[in-house]
Amino acid sequence: MQDATSSEDGGSVNVAADDGLLVVTISRPKKLNAMTEGMVEQIIQAALRFGDDATLRVMLIRAEGRYFSAGMDVSGGRPTFAGSSYEARRYYRGIGIQRLGEILETVEKPVVVAHHAACLGGALELSLSCDFRLASDAATYGLPEINIGVLPGSGGTSRLTRLLGPHWARWLILAGETISAQRALEVGLIHDVYPAAEFEQRVSEFCRKLGALPPEAFAIGKLAIELATDLERGQGRNVERLANSVLFIGEERQQRLNAFLNRKRDPHPGGD
């Protein structure tokens, strides 16, 4: 099943479901995949569908063309607020990429983003909300907002600092530097880098692996990691005890354990 929405300049967000995997593809080649608010809204709708549909196990956000995405399209300008910082803050709370980031963080299923090429600005902010970030060795990363006198304001500053700490946040946010996929892996911005020739296959294999994991354990684990991130050690251990106390009494755990034990007893079923 595939849906697509197109804009007048040839941009589109294509959404396709295949055997539990929901693939969202950004395609606006004439604008280096710079995203409009309309395109972000389509990704929001895909994320809501993903959260609501029990048959969908993994969501993959990808793109096609020379860039993963140059970020949000600012060619149409941004609203002015006549010097009112309050109105500017209201605006930032309401824009689509803010909503999208919150939805991706809270959906209790795996969300993967795959960067085959440059991922900049708002596209990197979106990616910071995903559970797993995978890169081709051709990918690069940057937050160029400082060059137009602002900071990443849709979660980029807060999420990046939380993920990497202030040291690398200064490099990317304040210096506006661009880094390679390999450096992004070294500093912890992404999870893995694959050769460009193997990228699509390796991403697909990873998504299929995630789709085979026990969904309840993943959902509770996602919540537990988020909680434990901001707690002191003793409280963090209480979170993991609480999480496992729910999982241990669940049917999913018992079925998986039985299957594991049966395989150990008979590693070659049906053989001589």
C-alpha cells in the first residue's frame, strides 16, 4: 500500500507499508529535499498511522536524491513578530517539526532514519527524535542556523546537547561546522555507518531485525531508557526493575523463553 502527496515544485512524501515496515520517503530533488510545512504534516500523519496500526512494527524515514535533506525550506521567509519574543516562542511551539519530534519520541515502536547523503538543519533536528540513526559513508551533518542569526529551535539545541554534551554541541550549533558520517559515528550522533554500495540492503536488514523483536519489551524499554536518562543511579535501577516486573509476567516473555529453550534442547529439529 502506497500513498504520496506532491507539491507544485515536484516535491513529495511517499508512504509505503510492506510486511510490517512503514517506509516514509522524502523526495523534492529540485530543492535538495528541503521540507515544507506541508511535507512535515504528511510525515506527521504517517507517524500517527504508525502509532495506531498494530500491524506496523517499524517506521523508516529515508530520502532520495543528492541530499537526505537540506532542512526546512526558508525560501518563503519566516513570519516577523515586531520585536515580540513571546510571539516568536508561541510560533516555535506550534510549528509542525516540533510536533513531529514529540510524536516520534513517544511512539512505542522503533523509528529508524537512514541518511544516504547530507542531513542539515531541520532534517537533523527531526532525526534526533528517532530511535536509530544510520548513515551511508557519503552522509554529512550540520546545523547551519547560526549563519542566519538563530539557533536550531525545533529540538536541535536541546536534543543534540542531551545526546552529545556541550562539547560537540558547541562545534555543531555555535561554530556551525559540518561533520562527516565517520566523525558523527565517533561522537555518538549516529549508530552505524555503511558503505554507500551496501547502504540500502544494510538498512533493510536492520529494520527487519527490529521488526522481529518482541514489541512489548521494546515499547517498555524505550520508556525505561528515556526515564533513566535523567535519573540518578538508584532511581534508574528502580525504573528497570519496574519495567522487568511488567515484562516477566507477560505472555510475550513466556512464549519467547519457551521457544528459546526448545531450540536449545533440539538445535536441529527434523534432522537425523
